[in-house]
Amino acid sequence: MKTVLVLNGPNLNLLGTREPAVYGAQTLADVEALCLTACATHGLVLDFRQSNHEGVLIDAIQEAGRAQAAGTLAGVVLNAGAYTHTSVAIMDAIKGAGVTLIELHISNVHAREAFRHHSYISPVAKAVMAGFGIKGYALAIAGLAELTQPG
Ligand code: CA2
């Protein structure tokens, strides 16, 4: 069974504690439980991580590229948080790793402030998902499963 890496960036550990109107009331532990169910449905193994540190996210993306090349990883679901809008380094890491990656946002970033409309991740992502709340994580995992095992 292949693994899916679900990688969460800065401040996503605060989910459920503030801004429920934007991000909902559920916690990151709830997101992990939802991802676990989605992976089980699709015969995938979940690797779920969160970091507030850009370099840690980059190390995880590079590791994912090696795992995909070795045939053990289906791909990555990345919610890079605010790094989406700022990080050339994360964009370079995704490109360099050659990993299949779905960019994910809980909120519809295009219906929010202008600075959230630009993403450094989108040009190097296989697909982009935004605005489905935390259910988007399950949809992104289903999308990766479809890419890996079409039909
Ligand atoms: O909608 C998303 O998932 C975002 O990636 C979330 C980021 C934001 O900077 C992006 O523009 C869109 C923010 C994550 C911080 O999440 C918090 C959750 C609860 C309380 C405070 C922050």
C-alpha cells in the first residue's frame, strides 16, 4: 500500500481555537482523523504532519520526492498556510522533488484578501483545491487515489 503525506504549514495547529467563521470549529486532530478514514477507504497509508517551520516543510517535501521515486508514496496533500503566498523556497522544493502534490486550502482564498490570491505553489502543483472546508482534505486524498489507481 502506498502512503499519502498530508503536510500542514504554519499556524494550522491552531485550527478550532480561533477564526471558526473562516476555518471551522474542528481541530487539526479532527482533520487527521478524517484523513485516516479517507486513506483507509482508498487503500492508502496516512503520514500526517504539521510544522510552523519552512525548512521542516522543505525537508518533508524532499523526503516525499525520494519516497515517490522509490514507489512507496502516492503523493502529497499540502496546506502550506501563509507560506503559499510567500515561499519561493517551497515552490523550488516541490519542483526539485518532482513529487505529485495537491495544493489545498480550507478557505476559498480567492474570495478573501488580495494577498491570498497569489500562490507560489499552484504552478508546481498537480491540482488545487480551496473552499471545501476541512472536507477538502478527504477530497484531495480521493483525487490522489484516482491519479494512482485510475478507474
Ligand atoms: O485556507 C487555508 O487553508 C489557508 O491555507 C490557511 C492559512 C492562510 O494563511 C491561507 O491564506 C489560507 C492560515 C492558517 C492558519 O490557520 C489558523 C486557524 C485558526 C486560527 C488561526 C489560524
